[in-house]
Amino acid sequence: MANQAQLLPGTLDLLILRAVSLGPLHGYGVLLRIGQISGNALLIEQGALYPGLFRLVRQGLLKSSWGTSENNRRAKFYELTAAGRKRLREETESWNRLASAIACALSPQPEET
Amino acid sequence: MKLLDSLRLRLAALFHPSQVNTEMEEELHSHIQLRADDLERSGLPRPEAERRARIEFGGREKYKEECHQALGNRFIEILIQDVRFSLRMLRRSPGFTIAAVLTLALAIGANAVVFGMLNGLLLRPLNLPQAESLYAIQRGNDTYILQSYPDYLDLRDRNRSFDGLAAYNIAQAGLDTGKNPSTAWLYEVSGNYFDALGIRPYLGRLFHGSDEHGPNSAPYIVLSWAYWHSHFQDDRGVVGRTVQLSKHPFTILGVAPPQFHGTLLFYSPDFFVPMVNAEQVDGANFLNARGTRWVFEVLGRVKAGVTPAQATADLNAIGSYLGKTYPNEDGPTSFSLVRPGMHGDFFAPAVRAFLAGLMLLAGLILLAACANLGSLFAARAADRGREVALRLALGSSRSRILRQLFTEAVLISLVGGAAGLCGGVVLLHWLSAWQPFPQYPMTIPVYPDASVYLVALLLALASGFLFGAVPVRQVLRTNPYEVVKSGSIARAGRRLTVRDLLLVVQIAICAVLVTSSFVALRGLVRSLHSNFGFEPRNAMLIETDLRLAGYSPDQVPAMQKRMIEAMEAIPGVTRVGLVDVPPLHMGWAVSPVFTDKTTDLRP
């Protein structure tokens, strides 16, 4: 727990989109998938996922349908819409640009050595 | 598809909040179960697994609320909730509801009627295309708007600022269409009248400037739509028919459009005839008399790009020309522009003062009503102190409670406003159809339009918020702990409260209103019984106009003498006399009075 990172504001939506892009998932599945693809390095309170899911559905980036989970429980499954896929692509690009810019800025500069 | 889905979702959220709620509940429950399954598989007993899953999930109610917010539409949802709750509360106290709605209906109804009059008489321009650029020409800076016909012709032909200057005059004539001749009220208008105003015919054609060729050259009639409808039964065959107007043959050219009622607000003419035929219509020829000002109003549309100040300067240049050229008839002359429809500044100041007074009184009535309802609401909020305290204790926010109270207030004000507006609209329609002086075609065109509805709505909303705001402090200061513990709202002695203040305001306003209505009533009673210096009772007036029956001026005195003799022969008649304009009678005649030393005998 101690070495889990807090989420930056606004990144939860991006993570949800990424998790769902690999296949339809229910809410709990999204949480597990985020843990799996981030190497369990991020701290997310479980309930906080749902306002994010509802928001993305409202924006038309996700669509939901009721189905049955692998262990036979009724659950709501989410999958990306075309708009969601496009948004994920854009957000990923802009995140990468930002991350590399910050990384570059923070890396040791020649004059420091 | 996406749009439809999102729309469906929102509609579902609006109309089936419980369904959305159930689904959300089910989804969160399913999450906890799935988590518990995982924990159970890792070796925990089921009850412990479920407990851990719930703890890991976090504040469930908080996230549910956030989910609702994420769904959007909270505003309307809360509004619907509040309206439902308010309706329930209001139904529980019908006496309060009825009293509040009635109070507001009366107050807003009164305001709607007075504003309707203000709107119809002062704010609304004449019902003509581009009425904003239309101005009447007034002589000098006084309220004298009559012009002589030759002066009008000079103004019309010499100005460079108007798209045609038109003139009209009010006249009465006898119309004989072949059966029962009757008197009619009409406009004598310049030939370019319809063209200058931009009026298109409803039927047939209208006359133009080119139809005039000197005195009595254009014996044409254009009927108003209302007169055509009531006196010719919408007969489309009237175009081209010849009728007798004051015993002279006139041809009906066409019918004016239904929404055109002439250019004087209070007076809708039956039909229009060219001014050049005035001699045939009312027996007098003043077309060449520059000193005789009888043309009722000269008006026109200022050209695009010309400011009213430039137009006035242009007119004043003509004025100084007239003054120099006709020193005896015109003298030093200047002109000013006024809004048409009220006979220049002749009626407008009186109407404005009267309506401003009425508006002030109506505003006071509304204020008194708001003060009254404010204290009613404060009393109600005090009675509901326990309910408010309980809701606060259960975790409701104060803003949410205030929101509900405001919803209740605005709901009442809207219902009251709607009821008042309905009454007001009926009254305004009745007023518009009313003819205060049966012998004159005078009307008060105050039929309501969109702005009346808008003002009533705004007044209702404003008063709702005004009296709804009274109990705000009370709610903000409620201490739920104290109230729930003691079972009542602790009253810290008798201090001067908002309610006491409201009561004083209400009494003060009501005193003003009652006093002013008594003053008005006494004034009315006194003018009904005032001493005129003569006895108006048992006096009968018989109105005749021999010119309209085709009598030439030299035949009139003999005929009048015969009429007097015939009337004296009627049993019970003590005296018979002749008068041009009876005292107290509303007439247009104005007689200039000069001292014996005056040499400049211009009016």
C-alpha cells in the first residue's frame, strides 16, 4: 500500500477508457484490470470508480449493458463506443507528450553535472 | 444513435428517478458481491468477506450522490422533487394556499391590467410597418399640432428628410348606401397617406397622391376593415360601388387591412376619403386658407440615415421661410417632432401622468401583498421549525431546505400570477372593446400582447422570491440539536422581528392605498354633484348636422327655425335652444380669446 501512487486529477477517466478498450468489463473488472495493467501501483478507492463510469457513459464514450459475470452474478458491463476509442487515442497522445516533456524537464541537465 | 441513447438515459432519469436509483443500487451491490467472492476465494469466511468488501468500497451514499451528479440533470430532478413536495405541503394546508393564491392573483392581476394600459397607450408603437421611424410634426414647442393645409403642402414639398409627409383630419359625414343613411366618422387624408405609411390594400385598391387634381377631384372612399365587416357584411362586391357621402357621390375603391386602425390611438375611423374633397364631406373649404389650422396631424417617416435632430432642423428651415413669406398668417414658426398616435403632446402628458399614478398604486398593492405573504410564510416556517430541524438533523443541507421553501413560494406566486393574469386579460379585452362615449368611435386599444404576459411572469417570479426570502434567516439560524431536544423552537424573548417590521410596512402601504382610493372616490362624487351654474337635469340634447343631409349654408337657418318650432310644440317641452358646442360636451372647438388691446390676431 505504502508505495502506491495517488491518481492525478482527471487521469481516472483515461485509465477507465484504457481498461475497457481491451474488452467489455463490469465495474469491478475495470478495477482489477487497472490494477493488472498498472502493476498495482495506483491507489483507487473502489467506489470512486462509479461516478467516473457514469460520467463517461453520459459523455457517450462508454456504453453499458446488463450481463452475467464469469461467476454467474448479474453485473453491468461497459464497452467503448467509437467516440470513446477516439478519445482514448487523443488522450493517450497528449498524455505521452506531457509525460515526456515533464520527464525531460526533470532529468539531469548537462550544466548540473 | 449515441444521441438517442443519451437522450433516453436523461429522460429515464427525469421521469423514472426510482428506476435509475434501483439500477445504480444493483450495480454497486453487484460490485461488492464480486469483490466478496474474490475475498472468499482467498480464504475468508463469507460474512467477513462481505464486510471487508463494503469497507473497501468506501462511502456508498456519497458515491451514489456523485453518480447522480455525474448523470447530470440534477437541477430539474431536484426541482421536480421540490415541486412534488411543495404541492403535498400546500395541499395539507388549503386555507393558507387559497389565501396566498388569491392575494397574489389580485395584486398581479391589478399590475397586469395597469401595465397592459401603459403598454397599449404609451409603450407600444402604432401598429404600422417600421413604426419607430414615424413622427408627427408639432408646431413650436407648445402642444399645438394642428396645421393649415397650405402649410402642410409646403412642409410636404420642401422637406428633404421624410419619405413622404402625410396628413389626416377627423371628420363626420352622412353616409347613404341606398338604405338607412347614417352618420359615420372618417379620416380626411392626404392622397399620399397610405403610401407614406406603407399600407397595402386588403381588397381593391387605395388612393394615391396621383389621384388628387385640386379641390373635390377625388371622390373616393377606402373602407376600414371593421366598417366593411360590420356595415357591408364582408361583401367583396363593394369595390367600385358608388355611395352618397353628405349627398355627394363617392366611389368605394377598396378596403384597408384589418390591423390598420388609422394613426390616432383612441380613434378608429370608419373609412378614409381624400382631404382635397373636404368641402364635399363637411361643407367647408379651407384648402387655401393658410391662417386656418384645421389639419389634425401631419406625420411621416424619417428617411433612413437622417436623425430626428436633422429632420427638425430641416423643418425649421421651412418654418423660417414660412414666417418670412407669410408674416400675417404664420409669423415666426418652428417645428418639433413627437411620437404619433396621441395627437402630439396634447393627450400624452395627461395619459402618462394618469398611468404613472395608477402604476404606482398597483405597485404598492403588490408590495403590500408581498409583505402580507412574507409574514404568512415566516409564520409557516416557524410552524414548520420541527420539520426543518429534523431534516437538518438527518443530513439535509440548509441550502437544499431553502431551495425547497423558495420552490414553494414561487409555485404559489406562479399560480397566483396565472390566475391574476387570466382575470387581467379578460379585463383588458373588455376595456379594448369598450366605447366610453357611444356617440364617438373612441376606443382604448389596450389588448394584451406578449410583453404583458412577460411582465406578469416576471412580477410573479420577483414577488415569489421577495416573500420567499422572508423566512431565510429563520431557517439559517435553526439549530437542529436544540429543537429536537426541546421539541420546540426556543424563543429568545420578544424582540423586534422581521415579521413585526413587515406588519408595519403592510399597514403603512394599506393606509396610503385606502386614503388614495377615498380621495379618488370623493373626487368622483363631487364632480358628479358639482355646481355648473346651470341645471343639467332634464335637459335633452338632440344632435343634428344639416350639412350631412345636403342642406346648403343658406338653407340651414330656415330649417333650424322650423325644427325649433316643431320641438316647442311637443307637450312638456318648456324651452328649446340651439347651441354649437354644449357646455361639458367633449368637442374639438377651440376659440381663441384676445384682449381688446391685442393687434396680432393669430391663434
